[in-house]
Amino acid sequence: MKRLLALLLLLPALAFAEFRGAWIATVHNINFPSEPGLSAEAQKAQIIRLLDAAKRNRVNAVLFQARPESDALYASKIEPWSRYLTGTQGASPGYDPLAFLISEAKKRGIQVHAWLNPYRGAANASQPRAANSITKKFPQYTYRVGNVLWMDPGAPAVQDQIVAVVKDLVSRYDLDGVHFDDYFYPYPTDSGAVYPFPDDATYAAYRARGGSLSKSEWRRENVNTLIRRVGETVHATRSGVKFGVSPFGIFQPGVPAGIVAGVDQFNQLYGDPLKWMRSGWIDYLAPQLYWKDGGPQSFSTLLRWWRSPQVNPAGVPIYPGIAVDRLTTHGWPASEIGRQLQIEKATGPRNGGGVIFWNIKALQNNTKGVSGVVSS
């Protein structure tokens, strides 16, 4: 009897030994809902179709974008309802999308990870924002970068709100995980130019408190501090909930040797995923390996590097992000996706192994017959 009980307790872990995730993006209505202003019933029907598509494609976890621009696709007392639901930030859609998605996902044996964008205050600065938007609560820490409003990672009050949002989500919803994407400090422009980030005042306040780090080191430490705090909050709030991050897929240009990159994650985005892994702050990492195998950003070369004991001595699970959207945007053949899946299975140490597909649309539409490739 004891052996049987032990086996039963192991079943959930065995069922998800290989992580097969898909991102469901809500920003700009990429995946859900298809447009703002649909009825609650129409939105629920779309959620069901997305989860059915996940099940058909042997996806056992969805990463649902619950906070695309410091808003909420769930009932929050901290931040406003997302405008992507109704067309108006702060307006209720008449139901709780996250709660409904979790309920339907469990019926299908699918995990739900709440995906949060930490620092985007508004994806479009010209759109009206609700009175309880973080951009109105902390206007002194809200900066316009291009057409996006960006919250200052160096402001303790901004970090405190993000941590409070995470604690609220994990305590009230039966989530399997919390997930951050790759947006910490702004990406360079397409031409490689770096946006000036106007955080002189918060840096001066840090120095006035006795801080001695250089500005670059301080920015990196701001991101490190948030990752650490969120990881601690997730684990302290509910046992078994995972915290993962999907950083830019290349740590730095030339790392590993031969890799070419127009973005320096360490010195421009101020992300240090190696420290996050080595410090035990995250439960998995999903570097966005959105390139073909071979060439200057070779999928296999990068995956071997991320999974190597030298880079990842603690053996944190590495689930590479695979760009199934490039079947359309870059004209990839479905065979490239198949090849990357084979490479993932052959590249160790896997520690359970798995991938995350960006994004679910290609799987739902079976673009170029990709469902047959990912389900085989």
C-alpha cells in the first residue's frame, strides 16, 4: 500500500517530466482575445479553442500573459483590467479570464504559468490609462521610450508593486508557475542604437543612500534584486509553484565562441541569467533561441552552452524557446522545427527536458503541417 501511495504521489511529476509549453500572448491581442470588446462567452470560447489546440499538439503547459502592460487579465485589486479585453483599461470583461483558463486547463491536464511583463507601463503611450495604472501612481518613475511607457527598475516602489502583484496571483489562483519574459531595461533600436534611459534621479538616490556600484552594475543589480525577490515570494506563498524566466537567447556577443549578436544582454538589457541560475532564484530558464540551427546564432551551439555544467552547474532545467512563428514571418520549413526538437532531445544534461513554443498561433493553425512535427 505504501509503495502504491508513493507511486500515486509521483504521478504529476512523471506526467510533466518533459516540459512542453506554449506562450499565449495577450499584448496587442496577438493570441487572445482575437480583438478587444468581444463578449465574455466569445472570449471563453476562444480560450477553449486555444487549450484544445495545446492538447492536440501535446503541449502540457501554457504560459498565459496575465500582465502585458502593468494591467490584469484577472480580477485584481492592485492593477486595472487590461484594455486588450474590452478596449478600455479598467473596464471589467464580465468574467475572470485567468480563473476560467485555469479551470479549463486542468480538465485537459495542462499546467498554467502566469506570464508577467515586469516593467512595461504601457505598450502604447497614447492610449488612455485607468486611474490606478502604475504610470499614474508613480509618474516620477515612468519614462517614455519610443512609444512605450517604461517603469524604472531602480525605483523600490516599482519593485514593491511587482512583488505584491506576484504574491496576490500566487495566493489567489491555482497556478503551476509564474513567468517573466525578457524585457528588463529597453532593447536597442533595430539599428543598434541604445535608448537613453532617464534614471539619473533614482541612481543619485541610490548613491545618496550609500550605494557604491557603477550605474551599469546598479542597473544589473536592480534586475537581480527583483528576480531574487520574486523567486522568494513565489516559493514562500505556495509550495510547488515554479518561477521561470525567458531571457534573450544569447548571453553576450561572442559567447560562446562564434556566436554573433546585435544585443548585449549583460550590458544593454542588464540581465544576468547565469547569476539567477547559480543563485537558485529561478526554477527553470527558457532562453529564446529563435534562430535556425547552424550559422551565427546556431540553435544547437547555444543550447549546448546554456545546458553545459560550466554555465549551469546547478542543473537548472533549460527549456529553449522555439520560434514556430517563423514558419510564417521568416519562411521557415516545418522541418526546421522538427530538427530543433530532435536537437533538444539529444542535448544534455536535460534534467527532464522540454521546450516552449513561441507562440501558440502556429500550433493552433497547424501552419505548414507543424502539428504533425511537434506531436510525433
